[in-house]
Amino acid sequence: MPRSSKKRRPNTEPPQPEDSSSTSSSDNEEDLDESMNNNPQESIQIDLEARSPIDTDRDAILYFLEQSFGSSIKKSILDLNQLATQLVTQQSCGSVFYQPLDSTMDETDDDDDDSPVLGICSILRFDQQYNKQLQPWLLDKCSDNEQAKNILQSSKCGFFINERYINIPADISLPAIRTLRQEITYPIDYWIIHAKLRLHKSDSNTIYYINGEEEIFQQYSTVSVDYHPIQSNAGEWTHRRKIMFVSSDKLDQICLDIEQKLKQ
């Protein structure tokens, strides 16, 4: 089970995926967890600790954003570097996760022993004053849904960032979400969830949520919009994104449902 403690501690560069020069964002998704209960033997049980992001986490955070939005997205459409910077600078809100060093090791002997960032849980505030690029991007993706557009134009929204490395168990999600809620100091009417989904080409009726806990957010969403990312086809799978608008007053019940799901 991940630990809920939050510390500040520097880390080295994040591990790169194998053959990163030739691996697309969609290829990376092939290896991610499909859901909390799908292929549970693939998850690894490790102790994780949380701390606020710092400058040296920027590359790791950028990797996770590319994992969410796709590494081929053009900077003119959505500047992921700018989003990564925002996640680092809002240090009082959001966490990155790492595996602490073995207490029996001398941490000063080898700087390479510092543990890399394995995941992030945060939220991006955006409105007319904060992060002006997210709202136009979301309005474009939701252009055919009047209810979604109305929420984006008239409500206070936060964009939920919920990413982790391969085989990191879903157990990390619940304490991370609860901690994040306590850290948010400004009003948010809706959390916007950007979920990664995949469908098997031979069974398009079966949808897998890469982060299984996000399926519970979908059950409480006011409205949701699907779109296909660039390079959405990979092998036997078709990849999809789902943008969900979840009212903040649903989060208590969502956390309870996630807790119950994790106990199963």
C-alpha cells in the first residue's frame, strides 16, 4: 500500500521507456494497467511516498503529460512544457510519488540511488486569469456538446492530472485524491477528468480504463465527451480519450466508491 505521507525531497531524472526514440504514446499505453481488477497479477506492491513537485521533476511530469495527451501534440495546440511548469510552480497543491530508498543504504554514497518519480496527482486551475490555453483546447474537443461548453464557459473548473508508471497499483489513487482535495484553496465547481481508454478491435463494446479508478468518476459525471487521439490505433487496440465533467459535490461519494472497489 502506498504511504500517505508527503515529503519534500529532490530526485534525479525519471527513467525513460525502453527504446524511447521509436516508441509512440499509443505504444506506451499498451503496457499500462487496464483497470483495478484486470490482470491484477501484473501490478507490483511497493511502498510509495508523496511530496510536492520540485524543479528537477519537470522532465518526469512532462513525460506523464505526454502519456495523457500524446507526445505528438503540437506546441501550438497545447504547450505541455508550459503545463509541466505550472504543475511544478504550484508547489502547495499536488503530489508526485516515488519509492523511498532502502533505509539500510547510505544515501550519500551514490547520487544515482535517488528514486525517480513514478506518478503524479495534481490539478490545473484554469480560467481567464490562469492557464489560458486549456479552456480553448477543451472547447475545441467539446465543440459538439452544448452542456460541456456551457460548463467550460460559466463554471470554475480544474483539470485533474492523474498519471503513473506501468504496474503502479491503483491503491495510490485514493490517498492522493483525498490529499489533493485538502490542498486546493480556491473554489472549483467541476473537476475535469481526462481518462485514457482502450477498446479491443474484436470487441468494441468492452472498454478498459487505463486508470481503473477513473471509471468511477465516469459514473458520477454530469456530461462526458469522447475523442480519438493522434495515433489512436496500436496493434489489436484502439485508443480513446474521455473528457468527463464531475461536480465537486460528488467527490466524497467517489472516494467512498473507490475505497470499496479497492477492497474487493
